[in-house]
Amino acid sequence: MSTEGRILIAMLATAATLAGCMSGTQTVAADVSPEGWSEPVVLRHFNSDTLSAANLTLSLRHSAAVLPAAGSFIIERLSPWGEIRIDTMMVDIPPIVSNTGRLHETTVAAGIQVPFAEAGEWRFTVTPLQTMQGIWSVAIEIN
């Protein structure tokens, strides 16, 4: 086999290996009551990529009439083997000038380079520390 052929095979094998490690973006979401969300919401993520770390984003879909305009949340991350990580975060929802009746989305970083070292079901529990009105859904984006 020629040198060019060996280089091509090595490049293809490397590309295939790297593609297998890149799982892309996944989003787990749940609807909540826009009249008043105060209960914990459990979001389930099934992980198979144990090599890559991920960035997490908390996303809130809401109406223009969201109250209060800033909310504190507890995000609990439970691994498949039972390890728990708890974070508290504040989310400022920017004022919306025109109320067209459509939903808006506010996102905030919830974790940078988070390791998912175990395959299986990971659970995110998102709990508002006060009743939130005007929130229609909550999501965690894993990228």
C-alpha cells in the first residue's frame, strides 16, 4: 500500500473516531403551569457519550407577563450511580416591550464543561425558589 493510501486510511479512522465522540446538542424539556409554577420539574437525559464534557443551558419559555422578572432556581443533577450535584442560580428575564401574545425564551449558562462520565439516565430537577407566573416550559440543553 502506498504512503498516500496509509495516510488516507489513518485520516478516515481518526475522523470516524472523533465523530463517535461528538454527540451533538440534546434538549430535555417539560411544560409547567403558566398560572403559577412552584413545584420541582424532573428532566431526564440518557447519556451514552462518557468521553466528552458538555455545556449546560437552562431555558425558560415565557409570556411577556412573567412575574417575578427575576427568579432563583435550584438545579439538582443526579448521576446514574447516585451522585448529586446541587447548584443555585438567578435568572433575570429581560422586559418585553410589545405583548404580541407569542412566547419568548430566556436562556442562561447552567454549567460549563460538565463531565458525564457514566452512561445511563441522568436526572435534572429544576425547582423555582418562588412561585413563577407566565413560565410555560423549562428545558436543559446539553451541548
